[in-house]
Amino acid sequence: MASVGDQYRTRLDEALRFLREHDDFLIVSHVQPDGDAISSTIAVRWLLDRLGKRSLMINEGRIPSRLEFLPHAGEIVNYGERKPDRKFRAVVAVDCADFSRIGLVRELFEEHCELLNIDHHPTNDGFGTVNLLRQDAAATAEILFELIEHAGLAFDKDAATVIYTGLLTDTGGFRYSNTSPNVMTAASKLLTAGVDAYQLADRLLERMTMPQLKILQRGLSRLRFTEDGRVGWLYIEPKDLEETGASGEDLEGLVNYARNIDGVEVGMLFKGMDDGSVKVSFRSAGKADVAAIAQQFGGGGHIRAAGCRMSMPLDQAMPLVVDTVRRSL
């Protein structure tokens, strides 16, 4: 485990105590879950199984199709299709930067429920009854790796696969600046437990569907830059998804094409929503704190990767955000 000090070890102890004191859990991640969120959800389920506890995994919507192959992913309930007819007193929230990111699933929480909040986002405000937070972790899956090790449990192939998936996706295939020595040490141990690294990398990082290619072509045709070339952005409208046959998950990684251009400090993807609002994804090359920028619009995230949602039309949101980013630089 990383040299994170006695205070963090105490939080690990508190998290394990929470899991041992209750017997029936609801496990939830954020709306529109990514690889880290789904992996962390399954990892918590695995840990609770080893502790002899009952649990139900749930998310507001469906999980991305590219993650359906993960062990036990098919057991995650889609709240939009099937609502459990009961409420829960003990909840574990993973990878949720704030309470609102849990979405409609919060309707299943008992009024005075106890909540374990496990997360790595710097903007997390500690909304849990118990909070296991580490801002310098590359992924929530990294924290769960440490929690499982702290519990003295050995990883089987299923647990190793989901934790490795969370690390792989949130580090961009171990390419982003959050790829720390601790991440690589964890990855090495997970490989020893039987992870098929090549197959995971091929499935999650290399493959592309035809709808995904079509939405990429459409997005790149709209790529724009400020005059000094330091800010780049592109946008997708609701009709683009319908016309290309793409889904929301096919937009993952599209924002990086704006940031990866030489000289660009901040790249952005504007996604127009059916309800008239706009989702904005930010990526920074390192000099700009896009989490601070996103917070100005009610969002949050990390220094290099953040997002927000704006209640205004696309043609109003884009110039406002671009001007804010330009001034921040």
C-alpha cells in the first residue's frame, strides 16, 4: 500500500467497521457510469460477499455495453427499468463526486440511512456517514484495492479483473499523469492474480463500433480553436446520436481529440441533451485546473479532467464556457 499515513489507515479501518456492522447493503455508483464506477460497484459486492453480507448493486440507468462482459455486471439493477420495492438502511456509494451524482437511486435510501462514501474526486465534500476518500488515487478502484488488501483478503481472478479494469480505464491505459508507482504496483499484483491484460486492453481501449466511428467523424468535423490555439472544443447534438446510431457511451474519449493537439491547454466536448441542457467535459494538458472551472458552472472533478451540466442552449453555453476558459489561462 502507498505511504499514505496513519490517518488514511484509520479511514480504512472505519470503512471496514462500517461493512462489518451492517448486513444488508445497497451499492450505487454515479449516473452514466464509466469503467471505474462499474468496476468499483462489483468490487464492493465481491468484498461484501467475502464478509458474508447481503447486497444489491444498482444504477440509475443501464451500464455501458462495453462493460457487460465483466464478472457479475449483469447483476447490476437498472433503476430505470426495475425499481426494488424496498428501502435500504446501509448504502455504499462509489465514485460519486457529490451526493447528486447518485441520481434517482437515492429514493431507495431510508430516511436515516448510513452511507459509506468511497471516492477519489478532489471535489468530493464528504457527504457520507463514513468517508473513505483519497484525492491522489488514480481511481476509486485503487482505493478498493487498498481496502481489500487492508481486510487481509486474497484477490481471485474476478476481483482482480474488475479492479484492474477500473485502473486501466481511469488512467487511459496507464498513460495519464495519475499513473503513479502505487497504481503500477497494484496492477502488478492483479496480473499475478490472473488478469488477462491483453484482452482487457483490446476490448476497452482498442475496439471501435461503426456508430462510434461515425460520431467521431462528425465531432472532429466541428473541432474549433481559439486564435492562440490554447483552447479547443467540439460539440455533439442530440440528433447526431440518432442519425449515426451512436449512444452516449460512444462519446467517451472524444474530448481527448481536442486536448491532444499540440499547443492546446484545455480541450472540451459540449454535448447537447434532449431536455435542452448541455453537458460539458473538460480535459487539461496540465497548466489549467479544469475542476475549478467546472465548479464555476456547478460541476466538479479533477485538475486535469472535470465536467458540468448547464441549463441553457448549446449556442449559449459554448461561447460562455470558452470565454471563461480563455480568461482562466
